[in-house]
Amino acid sequence: MPKLAEFDYLLPKELIAQYPLENREAARLLILNRKTGELGHGIFKDIGNFFQKNDLLVLNDTKVLHCRLMGKKITGGRVEILLTRRTNGTTFSCLVQPSRTKVKEVIFFAAGKIKGTICGRGKISFKQADADQIYNFGVVPLPPYIKREPEDLDKIYYQTVYAKNEGALASPTAGLHFSQDSLKSIESCGVNLAYVTLHVGLGTFRPVKCEEITEHKMEPESFFVPGKTSELIKQTKINHGRIIAVGTTALRALETFADGRKEGNTDLFIYPGYKFKLVDCLLTNFHLPKTTLLMLVCAFAGRDLMLKAYQEAVEKKYRFYSYGDAMLIV
């Protein structure tokens, strides 16, 4: 069985992208051919050249919530709240920093316009505000490896241009490279577009701590595959087209669908040895060492080949992680 140490690599900190590119499509694109092992390099705006007529491009249309709230205690001490799930009305499960914040402690947000009360371990309840108002005062929950506070530009660039269904705590970042124009151009070449929803949860940042990776448990995430997407998948297979997943989240939703489920929660953990049932190609960003995301792409392309591609990306100074460059695995 694969060990955790097998999914490690060295990455210079300066290659971790701290800001998005102004032009989404200007990202670099590493092309990896699974069959030949060949590596190629291009620019994302030319990605349509690697698609074929009757292919199906499947995108995750989840929308990132502005779920990070900065508040103050009565004493003036700063508190950061990350709303992870709405449990009932205006009561939420949450992460609280500093963690020593006490139950029944009142936290003030938006210069006192909104008041929340810690009502249990990892829970907060708001009064005199609905959920939309609460999120309106929140900021984008940037990943911890982006070492800066969220800015106005993140409201635009940390969201895909096709984001629709609110519920994600992190962006499905492989899709950040697309513009509306690039999607129209891809469609005009006979490639179909389809959408799934998988609300990215905290598990996307959760480190794997088990040396035996099979002991790791994935956090369940809500997903939905619409009937229209189901029909397009069937038609694509009839026409001998390829199913191209945009991101690991779209891939996990599709592979769960292939197991006979079209909605609910998925905790599908994909690592080397997994037999893919539906997805033929994968567009993805570069992932952190020792994470379930890296294990997934290693399962898709083979660990040795994938780590070789990562090494080349490091040598050629690709930009890594959420705001970084992209890889197309065919």
C-alpha cells in the first residue's frame, strides 16, 4: 500500500502564487500525456487546441461563500470566525481563532452592526441578521499558504466566472483560468460544456497524518449531478468523445456518479490503485505535498510520472497552488 512519504516533493516558497494573474488565461499550461509520458508546455488561452469535437468539458459551478468574519470581543480582542456550515437558521458550525474564546462570549462584527454569540464548541449564533447579511460582511476565505489578507480583487479572481451555487469554503481552482470568452470559443469548436456541483469543504486543507494513507478519512462534501449533465455524459460516450474533468472536485463528483449516485455527500478518496470509471482527461492546478489532491492526480497519471512533471514545473518556475498555473493530463 502507498505510504504518505511517497507523495512528497520540494517546492521553493517563492513559487507559491500570492496573487492571481490579471488575465486569467495568461497562466502557463503543462501538458502531460499519460500514455507516452511526454511533457509539453503552453499557455492556458490555447487549451482549446487540446480538445476534440464531441468531448465533454465538465466544470464545478460551486460558489465560494464569504465565510471568514473578523470580529471583536467586548474587551476589544480580535476574533476570527470561519463559518463552515449553516446548521439552523442563523446558527453555524465554525472554526474560532483564538480557540480559547469561551461559550456564551459575544462577538461583534461589522463595527457592531452584527452580533454573534458562541453557543457551543465550534458553534456561533447570530441575532437580528439573516444569512445573506452575515455573508455580506464576510471576506473570501483564502487558503493558508496565501500569506496576506483578502483584498477586493479576491472577490473576483477567487471565484470562477461560471460560479452559481453557493456553498463552497474554497474555490475549485482549476476553473479559475477560464474566461467567458474562452468557454464560448471552446464550445464553438464542437466541445460540449456540462456542470456538476461539489461544495468544497475544509477537507481540502486537511493534512493527511496517517503514514498508511488508506487510514485517512475524507470529509464528506455535498455534490449534485444534474439530469442534463447525465444525458450529456451518455451522449459523449455514444459519440466516442472524452470526459474532461475541470479540477479534482469535478472528477470526484463524476466518479461518485459513476458509482450510481447523483447527489448527496461524497467522501470518495482516490489514491494510486483506484480504477477510474468515467473521466478520461483532467485539468488541474499544482497541489501541496502529502495531500489527498496530489494522491488523486498520482492515481490518474501514475505517481512516478506525476512527480516527474512536478519536478519539471519547479525547474521551469511554474506558479503553484490556487492562484498558480495549470496542468492538463490527457
